Amino acid sequence: MTIREINIPKRTIMTPGPVEVHPRVLRALSYPVLGQFDPAFTEMMNEVMAMLRQLFRTKNNWAFPVDGTSRAGLEAVLASIIRPGDKVLVPIFGRFGYLLAEICERYRADVYTMECPWGEVFAPEDVIREIKRVAPEIVAIVHGETSTGCMQPLEEIGRACRELDVLCVVDAVATIGGTDVNTDEWCLDAVIGGTQKCLSVPSGMAPITFNSRIEKRINERKKVERGIATEEDLKRERERAPIFSNYFDISQLMDYWSPRRLNHHTEATSMLYALREGVRVVLEEGLGERFERHRLHEAALVEGIRAMGLELFAEGRRKLPTVTCVKVPEQIDADLVRNMMLDEFGVEIASSFGPLHGKIWRIGTMGYSCRKENVLFTLAALEAVLIHVGAPVQPGRALQAVLSFYHEKTAVKGGVS
Ligand SMILES: Cc1ncc(COP(=O)(O)O)c(C=O)c1O
């Protein structure tokens, strides 16, 4: 059998991740490999840490990527702070809340969950009431739920956690670089981002940041391991001590990301070039400008969806600006439509999970994929396929509505891309 040279088909990727990678990031990925202790590389590590602090809007000392997909970041933080029997409260409003609960359970936390219907978010006061009732050591919560297209307001929850001395760990995988994530202002103790979404870097690293409250917890354990603490402490800690992942032991990652540069695993140096360039692109654009661009193209997409006669699944204040969920019209095969869009137009949109599978499509407007041409092409492909399969849409309206929308914005702003 002859395996031919790789030939990647042309795609317009409008899913909630992975999305199209920025051309500058692709270029960075092709640079020659450097060793993980090469000063030219360790200098880049310092640059990445400085840029991640800006991205997360934090003064935290610690901001670095964990190697692995986004859940590697979630697992590293949770594995490093949970002691068996710790109470962790997980408010769940979609699939990724269940992921947080599962990770906490695997590290033997005593997990308390609260749920709201998919498509909704929690009133912060309800979460705060539950925090007071359960008195957990940790609250773990998703910011942007890609499974439902909803975004949980975190400011009040974060502040309440600080007042009640509870650690607040946040999954900002789908929001970092696409909409406001104000780590310090919202009193978030640890925040985990994703690369393959609004940063337009391939999947394979998870940028995280955490503050001294989290560091203190991690260090308590480390002292025991290093023999700084007494035998008795050691015994007590071992009894409570968790299974302890080696790969996700943040104390060891901190040793590599500190000036000591102690060896842990072999750093994915090429991925760090990619992350460095991806975050550089984000900061060059400016966080405020970037978030505005995400809102603009989200609004254009929504305008087109509505003009076509389709309905949104989650809208209003709870809507995640980087993901738009669209209800599948009755009698229409959701997967057939998606497959035709991919086969005929090379446009990829996403289905959903669990109770929403077949009921909604999820369209991302993230990072480099979040562009006028992509919005127009996706709407054109969706409309054409829906007409083809006999769905009751208003032909020809969507693109006209979106063109007018963009023209209006151009008149105000002097150009949109
Ligand atoms: C909100 C959210 N959290 C966590 C994850 C898990 O990320 P990964 O698949 O990169 O491990 C995803 C992935 O889509 C996500 O959307």
C-alpha cells in the first residue's frame, strides 16, 4: 500500500474548537526545535509567562501552560489542590461541568453538584447560598459552556468565594482571548484557558494561572515531600494525601517554570513557539478590540440566523459571545445538514452532546475563524443546504441582512474584516 503525502482539504472551521489556526502561529510551528534548557528557549518561557499574565488580566506570579489538551490544565490544578475528602462544589450547566465533577471525583473529593437546565445559567445568589450551605474547600465552575452556548457571570461568585475563604477554580477554556476574563478583579484563584479556541493555536497546551492562595495549598504538600515538615506531618499528610498524578503535579511544573528550571517532562518546545505567537497576536490586536471583534461577528451571525427564520437556543445576557447555538427545525436531520455543509462547502459546524444532540447546531465565532468572510460563507452554506433538504427557511434573506449589518458598521467604524 502506498501512503501518499499528506493533503489537507480546505476548510472553514466554525465550530467551538478547534478553530482555524492563525497563519503566524502555523509559521511559528515550523521553526527548528530548541532544547528545553536552551537559554534561547527559557527566555521564551519568561516572555510567555509575562504575556499570559496580560491575557488572564492578573498580577499572579504563576501563569504558564500545562502540556496536554485543555483538560490537562483543569486536571493539573484540581489534582494538585484536592485532598481526599475535600468538599468541592461544582455548579453544572452543561457537559463541561460534568467533566469538572468527574475529575474531582477521581481525585477523591467529596463532590457536591447543583444543576440548572441546559440553556440556562445560575443566578449568582443561588450559587452563593449553596456555597454557604455546603461550606466547600473549593468551587469549580465553567465560565463559557460550549455545549449549551451559555456564559456564567462569575464576578459575584468569585468575590463571595474570597470572602468565605473558598478556592475558586474556573474553566475559561472557551472564553480566554474571546471575551472578558478578569482573573484578579473577579477574585478567581485559578483559571484554566484553552489554546484551540479563541487563541487560534492548535490543541495541545493549556495555559493556566493561579494565585498565592493556591500556591500555599500546593506548597503545604511539597514541604512534606521534601522532608521540611516533621515525620508526624508526613504521616498525617500521607493519610490524607491523594493518589497524586506525577504528570499533573503542579509543584514539579512550578520547579521547571521557576528560575531553577528543574527537569520534569520534556517540554513541548514547538508548541510553546505556537502559544507565544498566538498570544502575541492577541495582545497586538488588544484585548478590548479583540473582544469587540468577537461581539461584532457574533451579532452578524445571529442577524443572519434570525433573518433565515431559524431560532437561537440560548440568547440574551446568558449567551456565550463565542458560540451561537441554533435550534434544528422540526423533521430536519441535524447531522445530514452538517455533513452536507462539510462535503459540499468545506464548512464545519458542530452538533451537540447528550440531551441536545440532534436538537441544536453549535457555531463558533472564535479567534482567527471569527471573520466576516467566514460568517458570510457559513450562512450561505447553511441556507443552501437547508433549502436543499426542504427546511422552512426564508431564502435569500440571511446574507442580505448580514451585508446590511456589516455596511452599517462600516459606515460607523470605517471598515470591518
Ligand atoms: C468549556 C470547555 N472545557 C473543557 C474542554 C475540554 O478541552 P479539551 O478537549 O481540549 O481537553 C472543552 C473542550 O471543548 C470545553 O469547551
